[in-house]
Amino acid sequence: MDIRKLQKIVVAALEEIKGKDIEVINTTKLTALFDRIVIASGDSNRQTRSLASNVQEKVKAAGGEVISVEGEESGEWVLVDLGAIVVHVMLPVVRQYYNLEELWATTPAKRRKLSDATADASE
């Protein structure tokens, strides 16, 4: 499946269940393992599981493949591996703690911007 089509399906599935702060990070220049990371937040463990489940359903319905899913037991951080895209659905506190956006920022300017925003939010 085309990466742009798969990305649209993932984002639409997250928006459908009211996923918050959805961010897509292009990782093609950073790793050969996958092309995109999609990060979203859910308000509760139940919602994070529902968001991840909806992503799986929509991708399968479109003919895509779900390689694996991890974290559904606790629902604090659910990872959906779609091969070219890895989807992280997290509780806001977990997302803030691990700060994947900064980890995968592609340029030093983006890293500084994210780092400054994180510092402002913690004050």
C-alpha cells in the first residue's frame, strides 16, 4: 500500500475516535526500519485501546497488514506496527515523559523548538 494512503487511513482512524495531538513524523532519513511515526494521545486507557483498535480495523479493511500490536493490556502506551508506519497511542503523561517527538525530530532546529516547548510546559 502507498505510504501516503496508509498515513491518511491511520490519521483518519485516530481522528474518528477523537485522538488528540496527532503528529506524523517522517523518518525516512533517520532509519530504514519504517517511513513514518504517528503519535496520538487518548484521555484514558480505554480510549487508547479503542484508538489502536480502530487503526487496526481501518488498515485491514483497506487491505493493509498489521504486523504486531503491543501494550493493549495496560492501555497506557499502545504500539501498532504497520511496517512502513509505527503508530504510538499514549496517555498524555506517558507521552510527555517519553517525548518521542523530540527523540525523532529530524533537524537540530526542530529539536531546540521541541525542547523549548517542553521546558515551558514543565514550568
